[in-house]
Amino acid sequence: MLQGKNTGKSKKTKKTGKTRALTLREKEIQEIKKKLIKQKEDLLTEAEDALNELPEQTVFPDLGDQASAETERSFMLRLRGRERRLLKKIDTAIDRIDHGTYGICEKCGHEIDIRRLKARPVTTLCIECKKEQEEEEKLMEG
């Protein structure tokens, strides 16, 4: 399993049911989980507030006002779409933490560096695989 410094916390193992100390990496992952939960709560609160602030009037006598209102509404809905996708990624990351698969690259199966996980907690690829993916995308575009 994962190795690291004893942190004083403990976790039951699946095989034996005995309690063992959490590794430093596992402790850091639990801290990431707390941050993900907080980020999810904040996004849900902001989304609720934003939906309550959408302009109710959709028809304006002036075409300029109408265009501005539609542009603003479209922008807000696009923003909500991005946040909805981020919420899905957050839920997936939390689920992976709960199932012990968080921090493992989906492509190569190696551990993702904890610094990368702290910087981008919803990532599913190690830095090497992400670079490779971006290079492939550039080749497809060009």
C-alpha cells in the first residue's frame, strides 16, 4: 500500500479489520477531501444565489437593452454549465478518495504527485500523462 510518515491518526484495513496509522500521503489526501467538500458547498451556494439573481424580465422595449439582457443571461448560464462540470469532477474526486483510488493516474496507474493533487485536486492524470494528452490534442488541432 502507500508508505509515509506516521501521523497519529488511524484507519482500519480492509483485509484484517485492524487499525493502522495513516501515512502522510493519506493524511494529505484527507485534507484535500475537506477542501473539495468546502469548494462544493461554496459552488452550490453561489449557484443558488446566481439563479435567484437572473433577470426576470426577458422582453425589453429597447433592442439594445434586450440584447444586453440576453447576453448577460447567456453568460451566466454558460458559467453555471462550467460550475456544474466542476461539481461533477469534485464528486468524482471525493468518491475516489472514499474508495481508495484517488491519486492514482487513470492512464498509467502510477501515483500522482501530492503537489499536483494539492494544486489541482480534481485531476485524474499524473503530470507526464497530462503533458502527453495535451501534446496529442495540439497535434489533432494543427
